[in-house]
Amino acid sequence: MAIKQTIKYNSNSEYFAGFLQDIVKKSEIAGKVSRAEDSVILLLDDSDISAIERFSNNTQKFMPHSIFMGNIDTINEDADITNSSLESKNYNISLCPKCLDKLTNPSSSSYLDDSITCNHYSNKQPLKVEDNNVYSPHYSEGDTLLVVDSSKLNNLFIMTEDEIKALLSIEKPTIKVTIKDAGLKKITSKNYIKIKSPNTVKATMTALNAKDGEVEYLFFEETDTLRVTTLQGNILIIKDSLNISNSLEDLDEDRVINRFLNISKEAGFSEAICANLSVKNGISFLVSNKQETKYTLKFGEFRLGSILELMKLDEKKQKLLVNFEKKYSNIIEEFENNPEYNLFETLSCIFELKGRDFENVSDKSLEFHGNGGLKIDTFFKEDGFDYVSFLGSIMSFKLAGTDEHYLAYSTFEALADMAISTLNQLKTKYKIDNFVMMGDMFENSVLHSRIVSKFSLANPYFSKGFAIDD
């Protein structure tokens, strides 16, 4: 008889199966590791009890958790087991538990050896992961926090179990969390911050030194990143410049269409409608059927100077600008000095935030803990989305004294409701019931939760293995 485990695995990467293969080999047990379309299959000979115990002990000690790992089904079946010889290519993942023990254990021959590389996921030639980051106890705007001591996570942050599991996984993604510690709030002037566990030898040794020196956290400017968010037990990969998530096939020359087609293929959709809510690539809606894949609606570029000129041509909006300048002359002055501002740079200016980007507006929206936002205009004209009405509506609420966090919350809720309304219209027009969600705006939990809850009957699909934005 054999023990058969089917491990749900939402990635075509090889390293997870490679770790299992290495543990099977080191445990000296008859076993086979193989890949199915969305799973890793493990077969073990259960006739040798001592070998089973060795394997069990080794997996508990050395098998890392992966953000792509799902449920495990275990059965017994008759099977002839031929030992597998699976090999994995190299990946930009962190040191495995065995390597971390070697690096941090004073009795190890590799203690504090900065040349250590991991070869425990059946990779032939270990990869030396370069780390050019500069870690500092001093915070600069936009920095990511390096976790120095994982046992202090609950003292510093408010985190769910899913977020902690993801943070400490073999992939070591970057996650935005709520700050709990008053001292950290004071240092950063923030309620939310991006955090990351050490994912390189350099970062690990730097964290060890900081911990020995009783430094609670370090900061660094993150360039390459695997950024994820969690919602209702699901992990969503926002961006991945480390090439850990699934690689996109070349299915179309257009980057947005190509990602849409890859995710549709992952979902098993032969036809689908897509909402792409992206800071970088803009907001767009697409449809794919047996005949073609095309944009059905694509928002025009937001350029503040052009929007202000259009507002001045409208009698009511012109009056709004005059009244707004009387109360917020500093904002209008910044408008005039920065005609190239995009949508979120403009909004962060209106909300008088410290930074000028999507992230600052998103963070501000999370400060509102009530239910139901303001009715912000999200109209369409013949030539596309009506930015003039959208911006004018937000400025009117600002002029009326609306709190910035409530206004930011309402903005994301309005964008979500606009997306839901548009998707429903496209569903009626094209008679398609499959929906793909893409774009880094889904990192904002207000927008994300609104679409998941209000559009739940349509069962919108979020990719399990692909990043949803560039």
C-alpha cells in the first residue's frame, strides 16, 4: 500500500515539489513526487514505519510554507512506487528552514557564513541571491520595514493569521499592515506600512545583528518586490518583479490583454469580461470571446492641467473653482504648479496628504471605519469617463468640510460601484458570465471588499498564480 497526498498548489513553479523531493531522498523512503495541473502529488511507501517517521519529522522541521499552497487530501491506495528524480530550476526565494538553521546556529559550521546558498529544493546549482538594499534604523517616506524579530509581530502590528503565514512563507512577500506600536507610528507618521521578512542572506544577518543590538526594526527602499494582499483567506499577488509567480505566456502584444488572456486560461474561461483597475495602466474593461479580445471601454489619461481647463469652461465648475480657491488657495496653487499630476497625485493633494501617490490616498481611505460612502459622481460621456464631474464632486465635498478619510473611502467605494455597474452592463450586452479582476488598485481593501461583496453572485475571478498587474 501507498500513502497518496494531493497538495493543491496554485503555481507552476518547481521549488515546492523540489523541497518535497529533497526530503523524500534525505529520509531514505521509497517515494515519488510529481506535478499535476494544479497540484503536487506525493506517493510514499507505508510499509517501513521508521522511514515514515523520519519523513514526518523532516517535513515538520524543514518543509517551508508556500503562499501558493492549498488543501491537502490524503488517501491510501495500491501503487507501485518508482523513486522520482525531480529537478527544479533556481528561484529568487528565501533561505529554507534548514539553511536558516545552519546560518543562525552557533554550533553550525556555516554559522554567519554569508556565502551560504540553498540547494534543498532539488536545484543543481544553488543561486546566490544578490541584495543591494541599504538597511537603516531611520525611516524615509515610502520605505519598507524589515522584520527583525518575528516573535514581536503581534506587538508591532495588527495582523491576521493569513498575513503572518504569508509574511513568513518561503516566498517572503511584502505585505501592507496596520501599525499597532505607538513608537513606530510616531517615527513613520503612518498608520499603515509595508513590511517584509528577511529574504536574503544579507537581510537575515542584518536582522540578526539588529536583534542582538535590541533594535526592533529596520527600514529600506524596496525596488524589486513580490507584493501580496489577503482577503477572506485568499492571497492575491499584486505585483511580482522577482519572477516567483507564474510566468505569462505570450498570447498578445498588448500587455493588459496578454495578462487577461493568461488569467482567463488559468480560470478555464473560453470567454470572459475583465475589469482592469490599474494605477500604472489606467482603468479599462475588456471582453474576450471566440472571435476576438478587445477593449470595450478604456479611460482616457488623467492630466490635471487639461481637467482644470475643462472645468473652467463649465459655468458651475468654474464657480466651484473660485469658491474652492477662497478656502484652499494652497491646493489651487499646487494645482497650477503641477499640471502633469495624475489622478491619485491630484487626489492626495486635495486630501492634503503627506505624499502624492495612490498609496497615500489608499492608506487614508483605510482610516474610515464606518459603513457607506458619499455619492461621488462617476459619469460617462461620449468620449469616455467624465473626470470633470468626478473631480468636481470630490472638491465639492471637500469644500463642504467632509473629513479626508471619509472622502478617500468614498472615492474607492465609488470606483468599485462604477466597475460593478459597468461589468453588469457588459454582461447584458455580450451575454458572458465569466469575470476576471486585474489591477493593483485591488490592493486597497475598500475597493476590493466592495467588489467581492456587492458582485459576489457573479463570482469574480482573482488569479491564484499570476500577479494581477505589472
